[in-house]
Amino acid sequence: MATDFRPCPAIAWLFFINYISTAYAQQLPSIFQVPPLQWLNITSSIQGAPPAAVKYSSIGYDPTTNNLIIFGGESSSGIPTDQTYLLNLGSLTWGTPQPQSNLPQGSPPARYMAVSGEDFSSSYRHAHLVMGGKGTSGQALSDVWEFDFINQFWSEVTVTTTSNPPPRWGASGGRDDTVPPNITTTSNTFYMSGGTDGTNMYPLSDVWELTVSGTLSSNLATNNTNGAWSQQSIGSAGYSVNQASTVVQTNLISVSGCNTTDDTNESCAEGNSYVLEAESSMEISPPSCPAPRYGGSLAPNYNPFSSSYANQVFLVLGTFNSSLWDDQGGLQKGEVAVLDIGSGDWSRVLPAGDPGQDDVQTYPTAREGAVALSYSQALVGSNKDVASDTIVFGGQDESGEYLTEVWILRAYNGSISSSGGTWGAPSGALQTGIDANGANVTIQYITQCAVQLMSSSSTTPSGSPATSSSGTQSYQSYDVSFTHKLLAPLSLAILLPSLLLLRLALPPAQTHRPTDRNLTLFYLSAIVALAAYGAGVGGLVSSFTSMSSTGTTTKRSILSTWHGVAGLALFIALYVMMPCLYLFHLCCSPSQPLKEVSPEAITSRANSTDTAEKLAAYTATQQYPLSQHSPRTRLHSWGGSSFLLGRRSREGRTSTDSESMHSSGPQRAFEVVNRPARIRRSSTNGLAYPNTDAYQRVPVAPRSLGDVDWLDRRRSLNAVNELDLVSGQGQRNLINSSTPNTAEMLSTRALMPTPTFPRVTHVLPSLFEICLRVLFHTLVLALCILSLIALWNWADLALFTVFLLWTSIFYICLFTLAWHGRPRRSTLTCLIARFRAEPPPAVSPGTPTSRPLSVVGNEQYPFPTDTRGPYLHEPPYRAARAHDDVSTTIGAPRSVETDYDEEDLDEETRQRRIEEEMGRREVSIVTVPKRKLWITNPS
């Protein structure tokens, strides 16, 4: 059974529900498990003369000697230093190296922003390595040095290759000292990418690997360690300086920083993050979530409590421009942004602070250029197994002061995955100092990412320093994450087939029931459309949350690019304006039932009084008490309520003979009144009405007693007698019939032609609905064009080709469906139908539209094709006392006359009436073999 619903309200509700569900959606940080974290300030616990306050120094640690090394850095006067300081974490005492007199006494040239790491290889080397950096006169350096922790002296590494990286500072790189050295060559590999020499910037995708081998000892102090450079390209990572970086296994991670060297400060900081996998040459670009940091620090999570911690890195400290970004106060509360390099997800965490002596928790202030180092155990304190430590030194705070503070970020052995969660911490109050054991330590998650307040305005060329002309304000051009580049076109690719499914679900033009709809296809199209719009929302959100600058442009606009302006405008039109318009149309347009049959499709004589009477809907006749002299209810031979298949007519007209004979009014059609129920022959070419529920004027009668219900046989003795006659003589009559290829039928059904059923025509929507649909498809087409332009400019040619082909297939299918009349109520379908319209074939006057009674041998006899019955008129009859059940079959009554009607008329009167009726009408007399006569009333 068809379900009647209108497509416009359904689409309107689809838009409305999707809009409500996505109106408040935003990019959120992930909530995954992290260790319980606490900041501890151990500066006051350290003895000895501290090093000069510096930033961007190099840091290293040797668990054998328990010494932490601080080398170089930029001093408060802005000059690089060559100082080397050692902090013994056992005694918490500052000191300087004391090499033996026969060992080198000097140190590498002064520098800062160098790449460093530990080179541990059994007894061959036990050193801290430093390469590159910015020298005293501002020049870029490329030399490589190692500090021997055991003998406390510096030695330069001999580079044996000729193809080496250009000198640079501010590069990303280092080494994960948990990776064992090569067993065969006892060598270790360091990584370096990006950076600048002050004139040129080098891309992060250009990765250099330094393989260090040889022996460093007091006996072979000089010229016995060698280095060899090799190069590979990984992904398409951009440019960055003053970024935070580290190495985990063979993954080089770089976060934030600037892609310019001209007057760099926190205003140029970007939210870009890159994970470059050296072994597989793969690149991951995590979306931006924490506020873009300038001069931040990145350290691995070496806590052994959970295997998932091996993929985590901690982003700490740094500075950002609070007029450009809102970080919800995270950095002021010691925020630690945790990046999962496996999934690319961020989690923003607020650790517990150092309660100090007054139980007021404190955190390290925001600072640029602090250096950090992680270890798998506690670096300080008596209980090394209670936690893993990350130690932080130096930096320059936001007031410009250079610092010598030492902070510990202690990650206790446990796991927390919710704000204020418990992890089995020891009982007691929150502790301070190097022996803090995690009592009462918990964390808080920040549940949203940093929000950009306005666009930054730094000069950012692609790999070269920017130049700015006077009077011209430069603005950044932008790039977005891979998530946006994937979701935006994917949402359209999913939306297009949902539109095709919707058109297939709606009724076509060639149908008997224009209210029929395929509910399965309709709901499937709704689900696919919701998925498409969800992907579209994700693509839009990711475009704003992962935006990063890649170049300069001098054009000022509210949004960053023309692509962003156009995308946002189309998004608002499709997600806000269209639902409102559809809801307005739904509220202002009352629902109207669809018309089953249009008046133009009816070709029968609808203006005939008697035909209109027989095609009228069923109306129950008021029943009065029957008496002996009450008139009998009469039944038409092929009309009444038995117009529908399978229903028995019970209503009729009550009249008298005199009323029929002397009635006035318009002349009605005639029907035979002088014949009893008899058998007609029907040709086997399908003259009888088909058994359809769409249009059945005279149902086909049963051919045998087996087709008649036993209760109906008892009710209608006349039908049983006639069916017995058909059953007993059917085969003999078929053989002896003079009309070949005919079958037995009751009454006049063999004379009835196959009706021409009305076809549902195309329906043109209302003017307002046409405007809505045209606007909707215009927006979809505009988004497709916008996506094609973006794919052409910034994506691979293969993706552009696939999307172009997919879009072309959609529009081809759209026009193909409209060409075949799907759906019925469509502007495009109506236009194509009118374009394809052809005039009907002309019929010569005087040639009756007839068909032969039989397909064999009777082609010379014309036969009427009028969709009405052959004989109609106002018969003279008298009333009966009750319903005429005797002349009723299962499908409908066979004749209005019964045997006792013949007793009232003699043969002469009967013949005269027929001749008078024939004289009033234009008739055709067809002679058929065996002296059978048909009287017809052609159109």
C-alpha cells in the first residue's frame, strides 16, 4: 500500500535536523589516557654557580655519570655563548667540565639553536653531539662536535662525505637515545631537517641523516670519530624556524614555529605539526589544536607504565600572541599539550602544580627558547622508580628576562583518562620538591582547542625572506590540513548519489499510482545525505582549525582566501538559508492530495449522462422497510458498485414501468432489454477486460464452477446453471464454433474492448518550489566547481580526474532519469517531456477505431473500441420487492433482465422497441457466421 507524503516537507526536515545537529559542532581535542603529571620547581634545591641565563642552548644527559649538560645558547646580551655547564643530578650541583691536561681544553665555537642528541655506543662513544647553529657573527654553522661525558672534553667529528647539508640554524632534529646503535658498525644516526641560514629557508621535507661511527676516548681524543651525511625527501612539509622538535625512534616531529626569518616573534607562530617517518618515508600532518607556540619545547613521553605512552610527546612552554589566539588560560596554568604521533590527535592537559611551602600551586611561566629532556625514570630524588621525569632549563619569559630556572615535569606511573580522575595515588597532601611521590596528584582536561581571534600579519615567503614595501600591509596566504582536503570533496561525492536515490524513490511519470514511492530508497537517500552533510561540516571546521600560512599576499579580506570566502558563503546558503526556505514553504503551503488521473487522459464519453452515472462513486442507498408492494431494486448489467473488482453490487434504482416510459429529460444511451442471460464468445486476443485493480469496469466472470465460492453457488442458482452450461458444453462449443479462436464468456463481455488506461502525466511544481529546487541544485553545482578548482590547484591530478568523472556521471544520470520520466513531479522532467512531445498519429475520418473479434479469420469485421459498454439506455422495468441476487455473479451482475420480464412483452413489441432504438442512433450491424448479430454503438 502506497504511503502518501510530500517530498518538499521531507527534504525540509532533513535539512533542519542536520542543521540543528551540526550548528554547534567544533574541532575538539581528544581525551585519551595520559600519566598523572605535576610540575616541580627544583631551582632552589640546586647548589653551585649556575650558568649564565640563556635561551636556545643544547641539553643532554648521561645516566652513567648522572650529569646533565648545558652548552651554548643566546645570552641576555643577544650574543651566543660557548659555555659548557654540567649539573650533577645526584648531588644537584652546578659545575664545569674538568678535562685532564693531556686532553683538549677548548670547546666548540659559540652558537645557539643547534641540533643535539646523545651518541651512546657501548665503550666506543659516550658523548653528547652538537651540529650546526648560529654563530657569533650571525653566520650559519655546519660543523659537528661531541662531548665525552666520561673524560669531559670536546672533540670535533670528521665528516667524510662531500654532499653535505648547507649550514643552518633553527633546524628540527636530534636522536632518540633509546634506539640501540647498529650492532655491526656501532654507529648511531641523527636527523636534521628545515632551518634557515638567514637568507634561505630549508623545507622540513628535506631530511638529512648523519651516521656517526668511530671511537671517542681519552687515548684517541682527536680525529677518531667520523660522520657521513645522506639525504632523503619525505612528504611535503613546509618551512619552520623557532619551532619545537624532537625525535621518537625514527620519527622526526616538528610543532609550531614560524616560516619566516624577518623580525620573527610570537605573532608569526603557526599551528602546523609534522611527523616525518624516516624509515618508511611517510608524513603525518596532525590538525592544529593548542595555541601556536613560538620557541616551545617538545619531549617524548618515556613513562613505562603504558605501551601507548611510547607514541606520545609533550609540548611545553613557548609563547604565543594572546591578541591573536585564545588558549583558555592553558599556558598560564602550565598546560601540557600531548600529541599522539600514531593517530595525530591532540589532548590538552593541565597538570598539578608545585604547592611550595605555602600550598599554593605554581607553574612555570610562558617562556621562549627553554630546552627540555626526558628520561624513563625520575632524574632527581631518592625514589627513581616512582615516575619518569622531563627536565626543563632556561628560556626568556614574556617580559624579556632570561632565566636560569630548572623545572621538572614529573609523569607518575599511572594512567588518567578524565578530569580529576584517580589513578591509585598515595594518600596525603600534594607534595613539593625532588622527592614528591604523586600524592593527591590529578589533572584537568581542556575540552576545546585554542580559538583564533584574528589573522596574523607577518611576512612569510616560501623559502626566502620576505620584503615589505612601505605603506603596504602584508597578509599571509594559507594552507589547510589533509582532513579538509579529503572531507570537503568527499562530502559532495557522497551527496550526489543521495540525490539520485531520492529521484528514484519518488514516483515516475509512467505509473498508475502517482502516490507510490519506494520507501527503502527514500530512507537510504536520507541516510546518505546525512553522512554527506556530516562530512561537509567536518571539512568546513577542519579548514578553519588547521589553517596555516604558506606565503604572502597584499589583498586584505575578512577571511583568509577567496576559496574560504566562497566556501563559507556556499555553506551558509546550503545549511542555513535552504532549510529556512523549505520550512517556510512547508508552513505556508497546505498539503494537497495528488491527482490520480488527469482529465485529459480520459478519452471516453464523460459527458454522457448515463456514463457519468455509472462512473460515479458508491453512495449507500437509504433502506426502507420492504413491503409486499415495494418496488424491486434493479441492477445495471455492468455498472454500479461492482465497478470495482471483487465487489457485489447491492444498490440500484427503484422505479416503476410508467415512470420509465414517461420520464422526461435528456436522452440516455440504450441497452438490450429483449434478451435473457446468454453466452457470448470472446476472442483469445484479449478483448475482455484485464484483471487489474487500477481500472475495471466489467470484471471477468469465472470460467468454471471451481472458480466460484460454494456460498455464492448457493446464493445464485442462475449463475450455477449458467456455469454448468459452460463447463458441460465448453469444449464442444469451442470445437463447433464457427468463429475461430474464441472462448466462452458470459453476457456481453466478449464485446468489450481492452480499455486504454489513463497515464499519469508529468506534474510541474509550483513556482516557489521550482525556485527552491533551482537554487538548491545551483548551490550543489557551485560547490562541485569550487572543489574542482581547489583539487586542480592543490591536489594530485588523479584526485581531480576522479572527482570530475564522478560529477559528470552524476549529471548524466540526472538527465537520463528525467528523460525516462523520473521523478514525475520535476521541472527538468517536464521540460524534457515537452521537448520530446510528438503529435498523435492522425486517424482518417470515417474509419472506425476497431479491432477484430478474433485474430484468425475475422479481420474484416470492425469492432468498437469504446471504453464504455456497448448497450446503454433507459430500460422499462418494474420495481421488485427485494435485491436481485439471482442475476448476480461473483464479479458483477450479468443482465438486468430475468425470465419473467419476457412474459410482459410479446415478440412484436420487443422488435419494435429495438427498431425504434436503432433508428434514433447511428448503429453498425455486423454479420458473423452462424447468424450471430452484434449491435454496437461506435464512437
